[in-house]
Amino acid sequence: MVLKRVVVTGLGALTPIGNNIEEYWNGLINGVSGAAPITYFDASKFRTQFACELKNFNVEDFIDRKEARKMDRYAQYAIVSSDEAMKDANFDLDTIDKDRAGVIWGSGIGGLETFQIEVLNFSAGDGSPRFNPFFIPKMIADIAGGHISIKYGFRGPNFTTVSACASSTNALIDAFNYIRLGHADIIVTGGSEAAVTIAGMGGFNAMHALSTRNDDPKTASRPMDKDRDGFVLGEGAGAIILEEYEHAVARGAKIYCEIGGGGMSADAHHITAPHPEGLGAKNVMLNCLRDAGLKPTDVDGVNMHGTSTPLGDMAESKAIEQVFGEHAYSMNLNSTKSMTGHLLGAAGAIETISAILSIKHGIVPPTINHFTDDEKIDSKLNFTFNKAQKRDMNVVMSNTFGFGGHNACVLVKKLGF
């Protein structure tokens, strides 16, 4: 069968450096750090006392208060970002076939705060099982996609992918495949996460996964820097409208770019640590290139997973050198997590949006907070340190790797490349 082409026709973002696409992009290209002391709870006794929270966000500006109370923050974020993306795509909802419009969303954890609140309330009581009737529908990881489909009446494919930090990239790849196989015309995809909570911070601290640079939060996320000491937890959402190419053209849609391919792999090595030689990362990029029918030399840049962990950054850098060879030194590499922190299951969505906007604007956002080269990472690689770089971008890949060894990579390209 002939596979259909898939394009991007709408974008939405809710991030620690901007509450919409325009603010997010401006934050990226200007090297803004979203890290700051935690305001959601008293973190004074925690090993890490800062995170990348949303700024100046009031959910009641977007969702009726009564409805918002029925949603965990991660679902609220999904609704807000998807609404921006839907408005950007400019559909006439009265004319599209809603049986062929779906939602495939990603979240690594789902309603962690809701679960935390309900368990703490029960623990503080007399043992009587007094739980909020919305406890389960607020907490479950699939409910964000349910809310989005209900809002727009989309009756096509609807499910949530869960692969830790690769979740929203897996969602994007699934959406891409459903459309190119002819099962849908339109899919709202992306991911959301709201794990800046007592349980989230405490759990990641217990794993020694987070930076503890409490004296200087803004420079704590330091991908590829010699003194990196862990990632910075972030929150938010990214939404991407995927549409079958002919369907988009027929309605005169604005087209950002084309989805070229997607790759998946497993490290099959360790529950949290990457393969030391980057084997899974190497395989996922090769799988993505193979799916797109492109050569390594066609790629202009890679938005790296680049979490700012000692092992992860080194393994991914090795994998890039193995995949791209000498061409690796001609590409722009970057880690936008240096600014947004790590949005876990939403990371792939907002980082793919960064890749898409790099193609649109011809600018590569920087990897900020670089102070000292790591002698274990090849200094000839261009990590776009500290300052955005102008460059005509035709093909960009975005990597996301999750606990459990889950790897996902998506490739976006200029229309017709």
C-alpha cells in the first residue's frame, strides 16, 4: 500500500519558559532558564528545592473553575495546550469528519498530585475511606486524551502512550502511523506532565536523579557540561496537530512541516541507566532514518534528550558519533532541557515543537549553562552552547529516552524535502 504523507498544521505549548507558542519560542532563542525555587509546597527539607514550574499561569483563564476542579494539573495542561493547537490549525469543526479525527496523548505519570492528595488525606483521617468521587478519573494517565476528545467531539483513535520520558514521542509516532496507514485524517497528539509535587520531587531525589544546585537553580540544568549533576524537574504540555497532507491542502491549511519518520528501540540494559555505549540511542536514530528513507548526511540537527545527567549525556553523544560519523561535526546539536528542565512524559512534545520551529525560523535554540568542557565528550561536536545560531534547517531529529530503556526518535522535515 502507498503510505499517506503526514504534516503538522497546529502547535500549542505550556512550558516553564512560556505559556504559549510565541512565548515558548522567544524563551528558547533567548536562552531563558525556567528554573526557580519551588512555590507549590515547602521544599526546605528536600535535597532539591527548585524546579521548572509554570509561571503566571491561572487555569481559570482557560477552563471554567468547576470543570478545572475535576482535572489533575496534568490534564488541565493538556486541555490548554491542545486548545491553542486547535485554534492554530483553524479547523471548521462543522465540516470535518469527526469519526476520522482522534487523540493520541502521552504522559509518563499522569495524575500524581491527585493520588498524593487523596492518600495523604486518607492517612490523616480515622481510617474511614473518604475519597473524592473524581479521584480515579482525575488520576488515570489516559484521561487527558479523553477530555480533549470530548471537548472537540473527536470519535477516532483515542489512547495514551506511557513510556516514561519517551511517552509523548511515542504518542507522536503512533499518531503519525495511524494517519499514514489511512486510519485517520486528523490527530491531536503531544503530552503533558505535572510531577512537581511532594511525591515527585521526593521520589526523584531518592534516586539521586535531580540536580541539587540549590544555590544557583538557573544554571542547574547543564547538559554536556563537566559539572552537571542531574536533571531539573519541569512541568507543562505540548500539543501538535497532525493531518493527512491531502486533507490539509484541501482545506487550505497552514503547514509547518512534514513528519518524515519515527524510530523506537530498547536499551534492554538497566531500569534507569542508559546503555554505556549508547546502543539503544544509536539504534533508535538508525531506525528513524530508515523509516524516513533518509541518509545521516541529510540531517541538519538533533534536539538531544540531553537531560544533564552524567551518564546519559555521554552515552547519547557517543551514539550520535556512531550514527552520523564525520557528519556529526557538521550538525547543530542542542538540549532545550537546559532551559525548560525535564518535562518527563511531555518532553518529547515540547522538544519536537522546538525542532519544528527551528525549521520554520531557521534558528537553533542554544544549550545554555555551559561553563566547562567534559573531556569525555567530543569537543568537536557543536552543541550550540549558550547562544542561538542561525541556520537553514531542512531536517531535524528529536530524541527522547525513558526509564526502563524506552527510546523514541522522531524526524521532522521541510515540506517536500
